[in-house]
Amino acid sequence: MDTALDIGLKLVAITVAFVVVLLIVAYTVLAERRVLGFIQGRLGPNRVGYGGVLQPFADLLKFILKEDIVPDKSTRFIYFLAPVIATMAALMTMIVYPFGPEIRIPFTGITIPLTITRLDIGLLYVLGVTSVGVYGIMLAGWSSNNKYSLMGGLRSSAQMISYELALGLSLIGVIMLAGTLDLGQIVEMQSGWHGTRWFIIFQPLGFIVYLTAAIAETNRVPFDLPEAETELVAGFHTEYSAMKFALFFLAEYINMFTVSMLATTLFLGGWNVPFAEDIFGRGTFLFGLVSAIGFLLKVVFFLFLYIWLRGTLPRFRFDQLMSFGWRILLPLALLSIFITATLIFLFPNL
Amino acid sequence: MLALLFLLFAALAVGCALAMVAQRNPLYSAISLIGVFVSLACLYIMLAAPFIAAVQVIVYEGAIMPGVVFVIMLLNVEVEERRTGRLKFLVPAAVVLAFVLFAEVAFILASMQEFYVTPASASANVGVTHSIGTALFTQYLLPFEITSILLLMAIVGAMTLARRGGLLSPNARVIPGAQQLPLSIVDASVGIEDTRAVETDTTDEAARLLGYERLRDESERE
Amino acid sequence: MKQRGCSDTSACAMSQSENNEMEPQLSWYLALSAVLFTIGVTGVIIKRNIIAMFMCIELMLNSVNLTFVAFSSFFQDVTGQLFVFIVMTVAAAEAAVGLGIIIAIFRNRESLDVDEASILKL
């Protein structure tokens, strides 16, 4: 019966994480519209609810009630499968991130870890599952039976596959420093010394390469040519309407969120808030709460960075994008590995 | 419990494999093959080999199968038609021979006596990344290096096969209005009647090859 | 065939008691691998499309991978998994070059039917 309780707890944890992720993603969409508005000198949506807070629910209602148009000559099975694959791949990475340390609930004495599960190969799992997300885009572009969708789908998936290399290679420096693929372990190795052991200090080049590759992976500005509205109608999701488009939209924002969480976990020390240990002491409820809030704030910072970039930079042309990924980013990632390996070899006492 | 999981993943694998062979649309075959790979990755995790499972997902499903799906989409492969006429007997013959092969393997498996094996447990240390990495870089270093040379050969081979236009550099950037010229301008050994077309980089190079002296602004290139 | 029984009775008894829970045996994995392999062989024989034949070959490679990993897990030897690693790498290299060849064949013949590619002349 032990396993039944474990499974029950895990299901509750997964449901909570799912709901929290969806809420955060919905409010990221709203935040993007308002922040972009402020950058561009206008107000974003601020009518629904106080300051626009209920806007995501209005959007959800709109998506549900819209007419669902399926193109006549499309391959129906793959047409319906594609957004499912994209969203599933985006959501499946949620389970390995450590949202906080072990938290002790004050009046019951139960200690719950703030991770859904700890996998030995956590980082490899994340990389593998994001590779599967490419299929959603490819199959969407193909099955719509539309020239623009096909071109957008092929370009987008070629871009994602190319930048996956730089993404994976930039993380090897972190793996070499940490000596493990377990994300919880990596966060714990960055604690202590009040924020000076965060891996961003040891891996600045790796961080920049990772961030650039991640922005390209999630098809965001400045790498969003395959889905820009002025370029290829709407890219691979031209023919999708209503709920299926909402799934693609959701998948893109969940990918952004995932990538931000990975950046926080690997480079900014995860849930380590600089002086929280001294003030609260490890293992107490307040320490756990402050750490989780700190994690959330760091993730929100990365999301804000995404939105800021969208409002600021123009987009790359596709051949510039591909040559940037292969000729500049990939050698930089290899250089980062080389430098890290040399430094670890020369100074093994870090 | 574990046996149920094994049966689930095994049924999924066999079902997707049968679907792959029975489908006539190659894109559906590719998707079924992805299903086979996913269920095999789950089986590897059941065998306490998580690193191999993750590598299977990354390499097979993340790299090889998108490549295959790309080729299917780009070449616009059509649905296979049934064989007609004299060769219709081949499909049932193949199925019968497959059963014969499986019967032979089953006979071999059944005639082995049950020997003492320890069942795989989750605490096994064999599949852990650390042990694979240690063995890969110490005991099996030579196969590792040879494999890396093999990959280099594959990269060079794939680039050579996919290249068009013979002698032009693959760094050519396609800009609107690229010229198409007959092959004999670039490759002098080919006769003039060979009308295969060659795409050149820019109007500059086309002009140069045609004998005109045109000075264009070089800043346009970057 | 020589009977290889339990040499160490206490360990054998432990294995017997664990068998009450019906853990998947090695022979199950080998049988599954044999089934997948035969399905792959059937596919290579039946299919006319080059890409489909290529995918059936990948299926055969994967069934062999499963055999290797099963043996490596049951005999606690890491060599099997390393071999799988190498096999995957070779399969990736073969996929790259093979797909290049398929594209080249398609460019010349405009068809991917192996039954039609029966003479050397284009």
C-alpha cells in the first residue's frame, strides 16, 4: 500500500504543477501583451478585470467558442496529432525541475520535496523530450496541405534541430562542473557561499550560448521567422484554428517557461536565494517558501527577458539564422567546452 | 506489476511494428516507427538502463527520424500501390517465411535450459551514466575514437551526396535572381551539348563567367 | 544440453521467491526481440519503397539493441550497453549517408520504387 500512497501523492503533485504551469503561462501571455505595449508606447489589454488580470480567461473562452475549421484535403489523423505532440512534449519536461528544497509543513511534520521526481538522467531527459517537440511542428506543416505551412514547418523544424546541437553542447560545461545529470543535485551544488557558486560565474560563455540557442529553440524573436505574421502568413500553424491553435500557442509558451526554468536551475542556482540560509535556517518552512519564491522570481526574470527581446530586436533572415547557428554558435559552444575542460584539469579544487 | 508493464510496452512495440509494415503511406510508417522507438525506450528504463533510453530518444527520435520524415516530406513520397500480376504471391510468401524464422528462433530459445540469472533490479549500477562513461573512456576508448571518425565520414559523405552543381562551394548563399548557366561554362571537360544547369552564387560570378567585367559594391554581400 | 542448475541454493531460493511476483524474465525480452526482428525482415522483403525498407532495417537494428541491453542488464555487464551505444552511432551515420543516397537516386530516377530500379542504366 506504500506504492499506492506514493502514486497518489505523485498524481497530486503532477496536477498541482500542471495547474500552476498553465496559470503562469496564461499570465505570461498577458504580461507579454502589456509589456510589449509599454515598450511600444501604448497600453496593453487592461479592460477585463482590474488592469486586465482576467484577460487570459477571456482568451480561453474565445478559443473554446471559436469555430473549428479543418482544411478539406489535409491528412486528418496527423492534423489532429500534431498539436497534441507539441503540447505533450512541452509539458513532459515539467517533472524533473526542483522548485524548491524539502519543505516541512508546519503543523504536521511531513516533509515533502518540491520536485515531482528526481531522475538520475534529468538533464538528458529534458533534452530528449524537447527533441520530440520538433515532430509537432513538422507534422503540422505537412498535414495542412498548404504551401506556406509546409515551408514554415520545414524551416522551423530545421531551425530547431540545428539549434538543439548548440543547446546540448553548451550544457556540457555545466555537466562537467557538476559531475552529475541530476537537476536536484546540480542545484544543491550551487548552494553555499551566498550566491558566488552559481554556475553563471564559472560558465559565462556557456550561459550566453545556452540563452541564444534556447531563444532559437522556442522560435522567439529574433529567431521567429518561420512563424512571423509578415513572412509566411503564420508559418506552420496557418491552418489551425480555435483550440488546436491554442494548443500550439500554449506549447510555445510552455517551452519558453521550460527553457527559463532550465536556465535558472543550471546557471542561476535554482532555488538558492543568497542569504536565506542564515536568516531562516535550512529545512524550515519559511526557508522552503522563500526559496520557491526566489526560484519563481528568477524564472520570471528570464520570461521578462524574452518579452524585452521581442520588443527590441528585429528578426533574422532564415539563411542568416542558419549560418549563425552552425558557424558561430556551435563553435562557441565547443570553445566553451574546451575552456571548461582545460580549467577543470588545471584547477581541480573547485 | 512489472510483468504488466512489460506486456504493455511489448504489445505497443509489436503493434507499432506491425502497423509500420502494413501501412502503405510512408509517413504513417515513420510515425509507427517512432512509436516502436518510444516503447523500446520504456523497456530500456525497465531494464535499469536509463542512459541508453535517453540516448535512444535523443538519437533515434530526435535526429534520425526527423531526417527520415524530412526526406519523405521533401520528396513527396507517394502511397505504395499493391503489386499486380505475377508477383502477387510475394507478400504471403514473405509472411510464411517470417513465421518459419520466428519458429526457428523460438525453438532455440525453448531448448535452452533455464539457467540461473538474477533479475534486473532498479538498484543495478550497470546502466548508470557514470559506469557507462568510465567504461567508454577507459576500456573501450578505441571503438569510441573509431566511431567518431565514422561519424566524420558520414558527415562528409552526406554533404557530398546532397550537393548540387558539382564544383561550386557549398557556402553559396542563394539570393533572388541567381543565374542558371549551362554546365559547360563551369566544367570545361563537359561537352557543349550537356544542358544540365548550374546555379551560381551571385550575378557577379555569373557575369564573370560570361566574360563581362562588372564592378559591384562588395558590401552587398554581407 | 548440459543442465545448469542452481549451484548456490540460498541465492537460488531467493530468486525463486522473487519469481512469485512474476518479474519479466530474460527469455521474454529475447522473444520480443525475435518478434521485432522477424517483423523487420518481413518488411524489408515486402516493401517496395526504399524509405520504408530503410525504416525496417532500423527496426531490425533496434531489436538487436534490445537483446544487447537485456543481456547487459541480466548479467550486470556494461559491455552490452556500450555496444548499443556504438550501434546507435553507426545507425545514425548510416541514416545520414543512406538518406543522401536515396535523395540522389530520386533525383535521377524520379521514383523510389525498388522494383523499377532493376537495371543499372538510369
